[in-house]
Amino acid sequence: MEKGSILAVKIDTIRTMSSMPRTAEVGLLAVRALFEKSGGERYGLTLECFSTVLEQVACKYIPGAANEQKLQFWGELKLEELALARACAAGHDPAWQAFLIRFREKLYDIARGITKEDSSARDLADSLYADLYGTSEREGRRVSRLNFYMGRGSLEGWLRTVVAQEFVNRYRKQKRLVSLDEQAEEGVQFSAAEPAPVGPADGRLGAALDEALGQLAGEDRLVLAAYYLDNRTLTEIGRVVGVHESTISRRLEKLLKGLKKQVMAGLVSRGMSRGQAEEALEVDVRYLQVDVSRKLQENRSAAFQQDKGSD
Amino acid sequence: MPELSNLLRQRLEAGESVSPVHPDPDTLTAYVEQLLPAPERKGVVSHLSVCAECREVVAFSLPQLPETALQGHAAVPASFWSRLWTPGFRWAGAMAVIAVAAALVVELPRHPQGFRSGPQGAQSETAQTAQDVQQPKTASASEQPALSRPADTSADKLTEGRTSASAPAPPPLRAEAHMQQPGFKDMQPAAVAAFPAKKEVIVRQQIAEETKSAGFIAGTAKQDYVANYLFAANDAKAAYSAYDNNLPQAPAPQLTSQPGLAAGTPAVFGGISGTPDTTINKKSKLLMPFTPLKHLACIFCKIADLGLVKTAPSSPGITSSALTTSAMDVHGNVGSALLKDPPTLAAAAKEKSGSGGELDRSEVFTRRAAAATASPRLREGASAQFHWKVEDGRLFKSLDQEPWLDAYQRADANFEFSFVTAHGADVWAGGSHATLLHSRDGGTLWEPVRLGDSASGKIVSIVASGLSIQVQTSTHQFWSSSDSGKTWILQSGQE
């Protein structure tokens, strides 16, 4: 029998035993089994350190959960990569050697795939390496960014997300810095700010659209936002949502038809004739001053009410 | 619905202005890898729908597609076939396909018998095979060269057999049977000697002769103006009808003056005995079809004539008889190619003759088989050398005007010939009692043509041009036909 299978049997046994009164002993056995499964020992990680990491992860995502829930949650983590990341963060050389062998070149490839440019990719990857190693110190201790890896996804995926976040942050920072000389050379005209649009916007149209958007599912709104705001292709949207692009195409068409139908019905219910409702839909959108962000955020899950700064 | 799209874009963009709390990279990674439980995934999706920054992060953190990854590295060398598949090569390939399709469209309808299939086609082939074997025996038993038909083959019977709905398809013409006849053997050296030695020159001369000769026009008029094969393909009855001049109405031909015809057709008025009535010729206007350029650019026909193509005669679908025999196909290109291998065809005919005894005894088939003695091109080529004359009420023909052979030997012939005109293999002969005979194969097979009940006198002039035939009798009757003698109209004279 393979090692992984043996560990799985052990974890199952421990889960069964977790219903017994000797909770502490069972928890210890379970953590030991998970530690063996992670292979943290070969990275210089101790059982106590690993147990602390597991508790940290459980406190973040399932605070106040029972032992059985914790065991189930821990069993779904990427334990081996979690142990590697935390060993690296702790400064163990074997872990860093393993990390560099496995992820150094991948990190450059990830950065190159995001920036589409080699020098920028090198710059981005090197800066991230510094963060991963921990150049900054907090309370006299070196702080590594790998300490924020929780093992919910693969370490490679986490690195890709971190690189993407860093790239987006850099882009937004640079976007704010505009060279007026360069813009003048490019012929950009600096005119006075346009006055706020004042027009014959009908409040009933905004209300009808608010109502229609409020009835949309989150994934439908995501599809609409990715298509109309981010100008993503159907393939990209399909990969984000996790469905085929043809499904996205059909869903978009269906969404637009449904939205128009709902808006028309809403306008009619608000006293408009059908002809007036069609005319209202043709009104220039610049005349519409309806803030729908509140409507779009009303159904947000409370799962992200926590501060992002916790990581 | 662009108005709704713009409206949506504006509203959604307004919703992006608020900065919400973002999920951590671990959660986003788990979302991308679809490892999140359903409730948590729903929350992430709700956040992504209003957070452009997180949507960007998620879009960037998606694993690279294989194609995209390859684009970032060294270019993969193109394969041989992909390099070969250049736009120029594609265009050349397209042009080649178009050329082949055009050649097929032009050439395939010229061999309609090749597509004949079914019971009637098989029956026709069987009958033809039986006659192939019978014909050499008849020819060898005859003292006279087989230029005329046996006396017992009644033309009326033949006509009945052709018009009968249950009649089998006409037996295809076979070249090998004709080659075994003494007449053909006698003629062959002379005909061959008349041609230049090189086959290429022969082809060019044949094309030149065909385009110049009015006889060629008469022989190919149906083929060029009435595409019966388009309707008769895979239909033995239709092909049979076409064989018997049961043609649809011909299109209006061009009007041409008589001298124009006479200049191009020296043999039209029969040479020796039949001096045409110039009065009639001057008064009447002949219907002259446009002379088509036949197969000038047909590479396939040239190759076939040069003997470079030998079609397998054992093919059940397209038999040699089917290729050589067609009511409309006087061209007979493939048939002439099949002549290159007569022993094979003769052997095949002998094999088939064992099962065709019943058909061997059929007069119709026997006569058909006797007529099927050469490919159309060979018949046309041979008849083009024929000279015709009427002397002492008898009809004669000759290759080089010596010797003269009796072209119509009939014991029951109760008339005397008075006029003959020939257009290549298409021969019209008239005689007393308004008797009019027509042969499409250079005098091998004669068909009686009935002018009308009121026809009288002897034929004094025949002007044939394509499908248009004009006949004058000694009683000053002027008969004309625009469908190759199928129907006649009395234009002037006694009723």
C-alpha cells in the first residue's frame, strides 16, 4: 500500500476516533498524521510548528469550528506545499532549495505570461522573490510573504495570484502618474472638465434597471461585468466562471433578452406605454445618473466583510 | 439591442466605483482552481461581479493556455505541409480542381452510354455480344463485302422494333466485329494509307477535317445542338429513342445560303450522277447550323486517339460497347481507343456469345450488330473517304473511286436510286416512288424515311444540313424537315 493511502486510512481512523471523549489525544494523532502526510520534517519543520500553522488556517477560514470540521478542512488543504511554504518562511535551507528548484523558473514564466514583456517580468519576479524571502522586519523578525499562504489552493496558483496582484497594483500606481510633457507630445488636449450631464433622464428607467439587476444571480452579473466593463473575451470569461465559452455566449444572449424584457415590464408597470418604454431605452446613457453600485452590492456575501489586511 | 448594452455598461461601471473588501490570494486561488465549496464560491462570484480589480487579478492568475505559453517561447518551426500550404499553393490547387471539374462537365456527357446501367443496359450489352460473334460468321459466308445489308432484314420490322416500348435498347456498335469483316479488311489499308504516318498529324488532320467538313456538321449536329445525353443518361429507353432520331425540337439554326454549303461540301450533291438542281438550290435557303470547334482543346480525346489510353473492356459499369455506341456520339473517342486492343474485345465477345443464343436469332439485333462494325470515329473517318454515285438506278460507293461497290443490295427493292448526298457518315439517298433512305454510318445501315402520304415522283434533289433536310421530287414537291427527317412538311408542290 502506498504512503498516501496509509495516511488517508490513518486520518479516517482519527476522524472516527474524534467523536470519542479524548479529544486532545485524537487531535494530536490527527495533526501528526497530517504532518506525516505533508512531509514537513524533511524541510526542517517541527510538528509543533505545523500544528500552529494548521490552527492559524482554521482560525482564519472556519473560526470556532469543531474538531471534526477542522480535520475535514485540514484534510482538504495542500499540506505538502503548505509545509514547504511555511518552512521557507521560517528560513530553513532545505525548504528554500526545494522551493527554488520547483518554483524559481515557474515564477519567471508566470510573470512573463502576465506582463508579456521579459524585462518587466524579471523585475516583477525579482521583487516578489524579495517579498517571499522577507526583506522587511516586524518586531525584530523577518516577515516573509509565504507566511500568508494558507494551502487552500496550490502553491503555484497562489504565486500566480500574488504576482497578478502585484502587477495590478503596479499598473494602477503607474497609471496615476501621468507625464504631462509626454501627453503634450502625443497631442493630448487639456480641456476644462466637462460639466455634469444634465438631461431628460427618466428616473423610472433607472429604477427599472435597478430592479432587473437586483434580480440577477451573482454569476450573471459577473458575466455582464466581465464582458461589458472589462472587455474580456468569451473564452476568458468562460475560464473565470468555469464553463465553456459557448455557454457564456448563450448566457449573454439570454441575459440581455431577459434584462430588456424585465426593464420593459418595469417601465410599463411604472406607468409608461410600451412605445414610451422603448423610447426610454434609447435615451443616451450619458443622461442617466443612477448609481446602481448599491444595488449590485446588496447581495454580496458577508464572507468578505473581513478586512483584507489580515493577510 | 445596443441601447440596453450601453445602459448596462454605464450602470455596471458606476457600480465599480466603490472599493469593497477583497478576498485573499488563497481564496482567489482556490476559486480559480475550483476548490472552494459552493457557498464560498458564490460569495467570491458576488464580489467579482462588482470588483474590477479582483476580476483583473483572477484573469491574470488563470493558468496559461498551451497555445499562449508557446507564443511566449521560441517559435515552433512550421511543418513541411504547413509550409507547403501557402496561399499561392492553395490558389493553384483551387485552379486545378476547377479545371478538372470543368473537364469532367464537358467530357462526361459526351459518353452517355458509359453511364447506362440496369436491366436494359445489360440486355443491350448481351444482344450486342451475341451479334459480335454472329456477325463475322455472316460476313465470312457472304461473297460480297459487307457494305450492304442482308435482304431479309426488313426496314419496317426494324422500325417497329425501335418504336416498341418493350423493345430492348439498340445493340451497341462494336469495332472489333467490323474489323473482322472482309470489307473492313479491304478498306483498312487504303484508309490507313490515306493518312500520314505520324499519329499526331492524323489527329490534327482529323480535327481540321471535322471542323471544315459539312459532313462532319451533319454527323455531329445532334450531339452539339441537342444534348440528349443529359436526359438519356442511365435511361436505356431514352438513349434508344435518341438513337432513332426521336429527338426533341431542335433550336432555330442559322440561315445560310446555298453556295456557302456547296463550297464547303463538295460531296453533298453526290458527285457523279447527282448533279443538283441549281434552280431549286438558288431559290431555297438552307438551314446551316454553326460549325462548332469540336474537341480542339480536348487533351483526353487526343490522348485516346494516339492510343495512349486503353480502357479496360472488362469493366461491368462502362463497357466498350457503351463507350463506342451512342446515337449522338459520332465522335467515339474512347471507342477508337478501345480499337487499340481488338483481340481482348473479340475474346470477350466470344465468351459472352455462349449465353446469347436467343438474342443471336433476333433479326433486329443481328442487323444492329451488323451495323455496329466500327467505332463512330472510324466509321466517320472511313465514310469521309467514300465517294457516292447513282448509276443505272443503283447506289454505289467507293473509297478511291475504284472499285465501286453496291451500297444497297436489297432483293425486295422496287425502286431505283436517283440521287444521293453525303455528309461524312450521314448519307441521304433518294429514288423513285419518293423513296428516301438515310444512313448514319456511311451506308452500313439504311433507314427508310417516309416523306408523306402525298409524296410522289422520284427524288431529284436532297439538301441536308444538320437537322434540316430539304427534298425535291420530280413532281415539284418540296419537302422539308427540321428534325433530321422525323417529320416532314410539304412546302410547295402538288398536294
